[in-house]
Amino acid sequence: MNQLPKRPANYVPLSPVGFLPRANAVYGDRLSVIYGRVRFTWSETYRRCRSLASALLALGIRRGDVVSVLAPNVPAMYEMHFAVPMAGAVLNTINTRLDANAVATILRHSEAKLFFVDYDCVRLAGDALRLLAAEAGRHVPLVAVIDDIDAPTGVRLGELEYEGLVAHGDAEAELPPLADEWDAVTLNYTSGTTSAPKGVVYSHRGAYLSTTSLLLQWGVGTEPVYLWTLPMFHCNGWTFTWGMAARGGVNVCIRDARAADIYRAIARHRVTHMCCAPVVFSILLEGDDATSSKRQLEAPVHVLTGGAPPPAALLERVERIGFRVTHAYGLTEATGPALACEWRDQWDRLPLPERARLKARQGVSVLSLADADVKNADTMASVPRDGKTLGEIVLRGSSVMKGYLNNPKANEEAFRGGWFLTGDVGVVHEDGYIEIKDRSKDVIISGGENICSKEVEEVLFRHPAVADAAVVAMPHPRWGETPCAFVVARDKAARVSEDDVLAFCSKRMARFMVPKKVVVMEALPRNGLGKVEKVKLREVARKLAPTVTAQKPKGKTTTVGGRRDEQQVAHVMAVSRL
């Protein structure tokens, strides 16, 4: 048997990009993308992606180069998930909720050669590029604007424009073949803040296996109609960017995450699947008017959710109006979902509240993982299946990232004993289902967005009147969790006001990271080792109400966050710790 070599006929490198030529051949006349009045078929999408790939090569993009994009869920964002790797390059999708400093940090760290910017994010991108240009000897990427394909605005940032590149590309040009499935396909950032960002590198192999795994585990059949409420910049839309091509589905792209827009898209296009964070359930139930909570879907919509453990009561409410919810857990380093709460038929006979409680658990490993476990971090022994004993959630399998870009120390800390350590604490129930109980790295998940408490604390410590600070999660009626800051005044005689601290933070971090409550204390509780006892602070925070109260969005509320004067955006990411 050892004499049987690999041949071109029996060994082809795995890549999710390969789903597109198949979609062209098998589903060519079916709709691929819907955006406003714009419609594309799979054959048209295939040719557009090939044209863009050839245009990238003409601009000098080569194998391994990073192409960044700052955009919402628009057709261009979708197409780049195929076109960029078709040119041999690596796609880097940037969170549109970040501030200019964070965007500049990502562009700097990734060494992006080309930067695509949606017309609504031009001001943010311009500020980030100015920060880069101010650094001596710093390379500034080429810039291309993505104008609205449905209603062009004429906004530009430089000379290049997306549709112009597609029009001038050659769909028949020869594109570089993929030689190694271990090559990088995308680069995603876990943080994107100014403090040591972690760039997570996905391989073609890992992305392919994660895509097929999620399609199987979620039971996605042929010709699904998928509503893009989950931002594609979150783990490449959990790989459903590629997954819809694999199943010949329709990608319904919307910029707004308002209840009315979501319900309208569901009814108009007969949506069958979508992903979202639990905060979007609140939006759907509250709606833009009093009647939204009384809606009843004409046909069931399957929803994959995560971002934070959804309250059982919330799941119960959305199930009643026709959403069929599957709960998942994952992280950027695992190419999105790593655990899914696989449903068992016998649970259908249980009362709705009990079913909701079971659905709130994170579940079992996805098929692309060889294993997922909860282990004692010191001994690396598995914890008992008693639903009580805490341990760290660990993963192993082909969908785990290649590693952190240019960060050997972080890679050494993350990989140990043949496992990837998530840093999340959980238990294993008797039936083998895993449930998260805490986050050892103090990550706050607000509306599906990750906030590292340490990063907020670093800003607080820069306040001239603050001597000590700690940040923990506090409950929020709309976003699930938000930061709560505890501070100690540097000068006891000079008071530190909450308004002053909030104003200070607002100027130095993205809006969603700003604490919603500031508590001034005489001293922070510390243990014998001098460490802040955040368990005690969390107990205090649980009883507090946010000073910055949740408000209904006024006017346009987008999933892009490109305009700084808009209300807090309702981002839909559905993976814990993403």
C-alpha cells in the first residue's frame, strides 16, 4: 500500500473556494445574491469573482499578500471571500465597529497591501490611514472604495473603485492554483484594539472542513435562503460565506439590523436560515413598533445563535413566534463555532421552558474537531461529567487556527499538550454536553462583541485622577453584558465624577467598549496575593443598573457602524468569545 502515491486524480488540496466553481456548474442559473434591487446568479457571481481576482493580480497582489476590507454585509464583501484567495492572497475582514486607532493597528500588523473600504466607512478609514501615514517609513496600502451597487453615491477615497476593478478584470484569465491546503486563506483579529492585537490565521483546509462540518451539523439542505444578519467580518460569517455556495443557497444581504428590515426580508424572500447573537432576539421581540412582538412567522426560520449564553426565557419567546434556535459556542481561533447544542428528538416532548434550558447549553463538538473537552488546567485531566466540576474548555482538530500571526509567545501559551486552550471555564453534564460557566480571561460579551476588561482598564489608568481601576461585566437590558468600571481616586480630596470618566473613555475607545457604569470606591478588594477580587466586584455589578441606559435606535441603525453619529449598532455575531 505504501507504493500508492498521491496523484492529481486522487489528491486535491481542500479549499472552501472550490465550492464556487461547483456552484457555477451545478447551480449556475439559481440566484446567489440579493441586495436591494440587485440580483446575481451563481454563474454571474463566479465570473465577477474571477474578474476581481485577475484585477488584484494586475495590481501586483501576490501569494500570501493581505487584502483588508472594511465593509458591511454587501455583495462585494461576499465576493471577496472567493476572489481574494483565488488570487492567492489572504483576506482580512475588519470589524466596522472599531475606532480609527484599532483599524490602523490591524492594517499595520497585517501589513495589508490593499484596503477595500465601503463608502459608509470612508471617514473612519481615512482617519486610520492618516495615522499610518504619520509614522515614518510606514507602508500605506492601496485603497479602493466599495460604492453602493444598488444606489451609487460617488464617494471616493483615492482612484480605485470596486465595480471598476470587476469591470476591467478578465474572467477568463489564468489564476494561480492552490498548491498547499495549509496555505492561509483568511486573517481575522480577536481584538483589533491598540494593545497587541492577535491575528488569527485560517488555512484553506481548516476553513473547508469547518464549512462542511457546520452545514452537516446544522442540517442545511440544498437551496437555503440565508439572511446575512451575522456580520461577515466575524469569523468570515462563521464560514457560511463559503457554505452558501456549497449548497447553492441565496445570500440575502442587508445593511440594517432593525426588526422591520429583518422581518421584511424574511417575508419577502422566504428566508430559511440566519445567524445572530441573543441581542438580536431582543431587537426582534421589541421591534420598531408595538406590534413587532406579536408577529408570527409564516414559516419556521432556523437560527444559529451564540455570542453569550442566551437566557432560557428569551429562547422561549422567540421559539413561540417561529424561530427554531440552535445554540453554538466558538471563538475566532476555532474558525467560528466549536460546539453546537445538537437537538435530540426525545426533548421535543418536554415543556417549552425545559427545552429552552437545554438549548441554552453550548453542546457537543462540531464534526471538524477531533475532540472537545473540559480539563483541569493544572493536571490536564478531564473533569467528571457531573455538571458541577469546573475546568477549562480545550479543543483539538483541523478547524483550529494555524496560529497567531507574528506572535510566538501567544502561540506557546495557547497550544499545550496537543490541545488548544480556550481560556473559557465550563462543566460537562452527564449527557456529554458542555456548558460555559465563566470566562477566565475576563472577556465581556456585549451585543455579541468582545471586550477585554484589561484593555478598558488600561484606558482608565491613564485618567489623571484615577489611581486604581477594575472592569467587570454587568447585566444590560439590551446588550446582555456591558462593562462596569470600579475606580479609586488618586487624590481623596478631589472627587472623581462618573461623567468625567465616561467622557474620558469615550474619546479613547470604540463606543461599545465604554463602561455603562462607573463606581467610585475607597479601595478595590484584593486577595492575599494583591490581585483584585473580581468575583466580589461582579456580585456588586449584578445589582447595578447602567447609567447609560439602553435607547431605541433613532433613524438608521446599521450593522456597519461606519457613521460615528449613529446609535449603537446591533451587531449579529453568534459565537461566544469571537
